[in-house]
Amino acid sequence: MSSPLASPWSAASGSPMPCKEIEEVALRIREVDVADFSSASKRGMLAGDALWRVVNDYLKGARIESFKTRYAAVTTDLKTGELQVLRQGPAADAVRASCSIPGVFVPREMGGRELVDGGLVSPLPVRVTRQMGCDLVLAVDVATRPRRSDFSGLYEVILQSFEIMGRALADQEGTGADVIVRPDTGQYASSDFNVRKEMIQAGYEAMQRQMPDLMRRVEQRTRRG
């Protein structure tokens, strides 16, 4: 939950969100704070209104175009399958749309489009970042690596298939990044609120492994001017 908040918060303020504060947010938000089960819609288990409120409260109703640092949220048009990059409008709307995992959250309607998680077509949007003018791209790859060995049920087969597709897309997009951070979180479910500390630690360790490479590349670009 801290991930979709830290990026727009940092972009809005023009300075990185302190790591300690990111961790506090991640540990403070409870499952009940974002899980508003939808009885009126058959298009998703969660209505997404609670998630929107949490994000909007933290961002104080900010609009993307008011951010001090360039920011974009990637989403997928559910009707066409096209990638939709949101770079203006209410930030909470953009975050809500980009978090809309199909079947979990009801799609977000914006500009006449039904928007869902951008990870369907671009789980590691390096190209979008390049198009925004970034010359040094640090990508964090949290796509699950297929590790199942039991395919006795329909659910296991479908889930494994989606993970294979997502992994292939992330690997392909990752070739365009300068540095890739890959936390070892394969043993955890992304929806499990009980392993947040473990996942934070995995992210920290993965970043530490890549710090020498990142600092070397930063130094190279600094020398070039």
C-alpha cells in the first residue's frame, strides 16, 4: 500500500518520501481501511472507494499537473487493451485506476474509459519513463516468479498462467532499464497484510545489492555533465 503512495507523494512535494515514513505508512494501513467489499457490482470484489479515500487523504486532493516532479500512472483500457498513461487530473483517481487489479477492484471509469491495472500490459513501464525524459532508470520489479508445482486445480493452472505471462512481460521491459531491483518476495502473497515487515526487508536487501551499480552509473552521468 505504501508503493502507490510514496511515488505520487514524492512527486507532489518535489523531494523523496523519507524511507522511515514510507515504512510507517505501510505498517499503519490496515486491510479493513482499503477493503470495501462491493455487493452492488459483479465486476470486482472491492468497490475501490476506500482505497481512493486513503490515497486522497495522504495526497491532500492534489492534481498531477501540480506536482513539482514529473509523474505518471500506467493503466490499461479494459475495452481495448491499450496502455493508458495518466499525467493529469486528480492524483487519487490515477492511483486508484492503476491499482485496479481485474476481479479484485471494480474498474475505474475515467474519461469514458474503463481503466484497470497497467501491469496487464506493462508491469515494468521503463519505456514510459524514458518517454518522460529520464536518462537514468531504476526499475523495481516485483512481478511474481512462477514457482508452483501443484496444478491439481483450475485455480492453480489459471494463476500460474497469468504469472508466466506477467513474468515474460516484465523480463522484456526490464532490458530497457539501467538498474533493476528484484526483491525476493516469491514466497509471499502480495495481498497478505501479515508479511509487510518481511517484504519491506526483502526490498531493502535487494536495493542494497544494487547500490554499487547505481552509484557507479550516477557518477558516470555526473562526470558527463
